Amino acid sequence: MTPPAPESQGGAEPGENAAPAGGTPARGTFGLTQATALIMGSIIGVGIFNLPYSLAAFGPISIVAMAVTTVGAIALALMFAALSRRMPAGGGPYAYARAAFGNGIGFANAWSYWITAWAGNAAIVTGWVYYVEHFVNQGHATGWSIVIALAGLWVPAAVNLSGVKNIGAVQLWTTIIKFVPLAVMATLGLVLIDPANLRPWNVSGQSDLAAIGGAMAICLFSYLGVETAAVAAGKVRDPARNIPRATVTGTLASAAVYLLSLVAVFGVVPTPELAEEANKASYSAAANAMAGGGTWAGALVALAVMVSGFGALNGWTMICAEMPLAAARDGLFPPAFGKLSKRGVPAAGIIASTALASVAMAVSFMGASGATVFNTLVLMTGITSAIPYAFSALAQLKWRWRDHRAVHGPRFARDLIVAVLSLVFSGLFIWYSRSTGESAWYLVWGPFLMAGAAFLLGIPVYLRMRTRMSPPGPVPPHPDNRGRQRP
């Protein structure tokens, strides 16, 4: 079904993937394997590979933070799996928020998630450069670091512009390659753990609870992506069936290697060494330690992480454009974001998102305190992603409460519990997205200030588009209630 022009008041029903003018939609390109690869490829970028360096300020207690964050990530995965069964609509969290709470909340969620996507790409590519510079620009000259990072952003953008089939192929193979070093670390690394390296448990100078909370906000960045198959629903075959399976399978597989490999890295490399500037590429340092010295093992890991980062940037570049595409179809974003190129991709969204990520990346390298700006970017994405996560949870609670009058299936209690857990974790992630290691108030609250500034940029866009927004369609009944009269 083709939607009307943005000025009209029609619109696609939730769950439909209408084709905007300007190209042919590539609906049904991703099967279960590719959708699972999208989830894993988006979750496993370079965040986990740089995580020990970022968490060294807290110490091995960060393993507990990762475990708690994993519970939250699995709850989110189960929630998005349930929501996508009901409404396999392009845009995922945006579509759920809009259908449940209207266009105003829908726009805020779409804008928030779009910030997450392009700012997250800036953070991913900044971490990716650490591993590229294992081989080139070993002196870390800022100008060359920016050039390398620009290549890391725009080459995946070129892949995305070339068509959806190429996106899927790159995503599948890079996911396979990136899984290898994590699997090795999660198995062989556990055998080589020295318990002495796990002491002291908490080096942050804060209480254990505060240290776990602070580390959780950083760990969250490594789990961004549990919702990506739902966001790209328009490109998945049989989305009501494949998106839930891909979401849960991809998240559980990522969680397993995350937890085991993080234990191995902290157990193999002493915390003070992980905190050294020279060990930003934490997994390479751990691989060298496991190999008994030398650099060859670290070099192999660095190569795998380079591939991993490229795959994550490829997947997230697609997601950067999918959310604006879905919003533009409904008249919430400018029409240019809703047009497909001759190759069936939303070129305007790809280019605009990559340009914004390039600016944010350059700031992180050129700032007076590059590390502070980078950490602030990471924490900002925690805030801007937790907002649509929270509204997705609220939508699920609203719909399932409505359902309970007619449906008492086995999924009812589980869906409510998972939605409540997701809502609680979303709130915790927002609260702990403060730069607690900083002294000046504007640095502590920097992630909130940056997120607020990014939100302000959306106000004129909303004011311009609000008269063109089509009304949300009816919410589909729960799958357990299909065929019955709606409550």
C-alpha cells in the first residue's frame, strides 16, 4: 500500500510497510539468519572490545555490573520480541510509542532513537580507530585519526547506498568473523585466569552499589542493538515470526560471550594495566598476555575487531536511516527521509546520519579532553536509547492491561513482568548515565546537557511537520487474541 503525501491525513496501518515515493522497497530481504546477524552485529561492535579499558576505573566489580546489565538486555529482548509479534512495523520502538501515545510522543521517540544511532556510530568509530592504529598511525596523530575514522564511517555508508543485499551479506560475514576472538577469550581465557588479578574488587573509591551503577551505564552501550531487527522490520521476511526469534537468539548469544570474555580479560590482565592508555585495545592486550608475550596474538585480535567494527558500523548506518524512514512515511519527519533511491535504500537518511556522526567524531578527537568527550557520547546514547526503551515498555503495559479483559494466555504474566523490568532498567540507565568520575558539575551532567541540546534541535522539525502528520492507525490485537472480538 502506498501512503499519501505527508500533507494528507492518511497513513499506513501499523505493521504495514508502505513504500514511499522514489523507489521500490526491499521488503523481505533478510531471513532469520540475516536478522540474527543484524542483532549480533549491531550489539557486538567495538564497544565490548574497549569496555575493559573504560571499566578499569571501577575494577573487576564491573563484572557484576555487566551481569545486571545483561538481565536488563534480555528483558528488553523479550519485550521487543513480544511487541514485534503484535506489530511487526518498521521503526520498532518509534512505531510502538506512536501507536500507543500519539504523534507527539512518537516524534520524540523517533528523534531520540535517531540521536542514539548516529551518536552511537561516532562512538563506535572512535573506538574502532584504537584497533586500526595497532597497525597504522601508531603515534596517534589527531589528523590521521580523524581521516581513519572518516573512512570507517563513509565506507559502510557506501555499502548501504549500494543496496540491501550487500548490507545483509556484509552483516552476515562480519558477524561470523567478529564472534571468533570473543569465543576464544570466553573459553581459553577462562583457563588462564589468575585470581590475584581480580583483587581488589572495587578500585573506584565509591561504594559497591555506586560502582556497579556507574559501570552499568557504560555496559549499556555494549548492548545497544537488541531492538535493531524490530526497527528494520520492513526488510525482514515473515517479520512476526523471524524478528522475535532473531532478537532473543542474537541477544542471548551475545550475552554469553560478553560475560565470559569480560571475566577472562579482567582475570588475565591486572586492572592497573587495563587502565593504561597503551591498553585501550583491551582484548589485544589480553590476547598477548594469554600468548605469553609478543604482539602476534594481539594483532590477530585487532584485525578481527576491525572487521567487527566495520560490521557494526554497516548495520547501524542502516538503522540510522530506518527510523527516519518510518517516521517520514507517517509525516513526522521531512519527506526527503522517506524517499528510496533506485537501489531501494533511504539515501537521505544514510547521508545525513553519517554526516552528523562525522561531526560528533571529529569533536571527540579534537576536544580539549578527547576521552571525556568520547565517554560523554557513550553515556548520552544511554539516555537517548533508554527513552524509547521506556516508552516501548509503557506501550506493552498499556496494551497488555487492555488485553487482560479478554486474554489470559500463558504469555500475559510473562509479558507484564518483562515490561516492568524493562521500564525499571530504562530508568536506571538514564539515572546512571552521569559522568560520575568527573568533578565539575557540567562534566558530570554533560551527557544530559548534550542529549538536551540534541533534543532542542528537533523542536523546529516537529513544529514544521506537526500539521502534516497522519494519525496513528488502530493497534492490532494481541496474537493470542487474533480472531476474537477486540476488548
